Amino acid sequence: MKYYFSILLAAIVISIQGQSTRFAEFNPEGYRNFINISGETNVHHFNLYQIFEQEKFVNFQAQANEYWKEELVIRVPVKKFHTPNKIFYNDFIELMQGNKHPYILISIPEKELQNLKDANGKINPEIHIKLAGTEKTYRISCRIDQYSNDILFLRGQQKIKLTDFKIEPPVKSFGLIKVNNSVFINFGIIIPN
């Protein structure tokens, strides 16, 4: 009886979780600020995306640091991500500690900003990513495009490990669903020139 209950529970969970595999991969058109987080569990793929407003969440701020005086900081609200799977959304908020850390922070130091402004095409800037209160620095393969004389558009992606941010990959449904440690972050940012 216990065995049949476990199989029935697994079938229900897989059918509910499988709904997100029917969701089309997010691919923004044009030049808009966006972030897309995707990954896999042992039973399906997941995808969360957000298009965020320039005025509210992208700003320059001064940093007391020996390496740079100013940086571009992008604050991405954790609770504004979209996904067709409400259960996964709630798990994501919990995983990112959304109540304690309401923003994912992406920052680009001033020295890298100057390199971006001088570049056209492919570039590998140093970018800081802060998830759930832990920050890591990556050299990210990006593409920079001149949108206009005043605006650049930076697009890139990075594979990260949740454990690098002190986040244990979740296990749900009595161990039947396990999130892989590797997650992909894909982003596009409008940068004033």
C-alpha cells in the first residue's frame, strides 16, 4: 500500500511539475532590461524571467572600495519573477530568501564600465552577482551593442552553482524531486553611455 501511494504521489508531482516544460523559453525582443534564470530538476526544466524597469532598479552608486569609486548596480526584485508554475515560484522565493534579501544584485565596477563603453561586440567583463546575501564575482562572456549614441545594451549569460552562494539545492516531495546545483542566468541590461 505504501509503495502504491509513493508511485501515485510521484505521478501527481511529475504531472504538476511537467507543466513548466510546456512554457516557451523566454527570449526578449528589442532592448529591455531582463533576467532569465533556468535550470533542471531530475524530472523537468524550470524557467523564471523578469523584465524590469530602468528607472526603478538600475542606478549608479558610490562604493568605499580601493579598486573603484563608482559602479553600476542592478537591483532585481526577487518577488517579481514570472513562471507558469506557482509551486515552483514559492519554492524559488524561499530558496532566494526573498523576505530577507528582496533583491538579486548585479553590479559592474567603474573600471569595467569604461571597458564596456569602449567595446563593440564580444567582451568579458568582471561582474558581481549577489544571491541570498552572498556575492560572487565572475568574468562573464557578454555581447555589447550600441543602441544609440547615449545607450549601450549588455547581454550575457553565466552558469552558476547554487552552493557557491551557500544555497543547498532543494529536494522536494520526499526526495522524489531534486534541483540540480547548476543554474543558468541570462540577462540584458541597458547602460547609459
